[in-house]
Amino acid sequence: MLYAVLCRLGRPAGEYPTLSGAVQSVGIAWWQVADSTWLVQSDRSASDVRDAISAAITAEDLALVFPVDVGPGVWTSLAHQKYGRKFLESAMAHGRSESGAARSTST
């Protein structure tokens, strides 16, 4: 499953030394899109992702975890974001294979 992880932090993300590690610990792959925003490919539940992130932030901070369907997604040029482009291409391919598997098991 692909998740968007959005955090509203009381301090700069760099002041949360375990936050990036928490995201990585629940992801198969991840891309830090902005300072406190990630796309995370994970085989874990949204609750598991949230719980891992919650352990790395304070009670006053906010973490939102949403399942994302990127296909058919579009974006601006990622010429300088080689990893981001590869991540999105992989996520779209993974999403198509999950959709195909879901259709074949429901018929």
C-alpha cells in the first residue's frame, strides 16, 4: 500500500532525530517529498505507520497517514528528482499490479 504521511510539527523536522528512521522502519520504500511529508510504500497498516511516527514526535505534533492511489497520477517535471521519479513510477506499477490481483480474486 502507498501512504502519504503528512506531519505538522512544532519544531523543524531536523529537530526530530528519530522521525526519518520511524518512517523508514515501516516502509519498503519511501520518498521524502518535503521537510515533513513522505510517500511511503509499506506492507503495514495505516495504524502501524501512524504508531511508528507517533513514537518519534511529541503529543502536540500531528501526523496524518492516508492511503494513496497514484494511478493515473500526473506531476510536474522531476528532472532534478531522479529518486522521486523512480519512486512514483514504481508506486504506479505496484498499484496496477495490486488492482489486477484484486480483480482476479473477486471474479
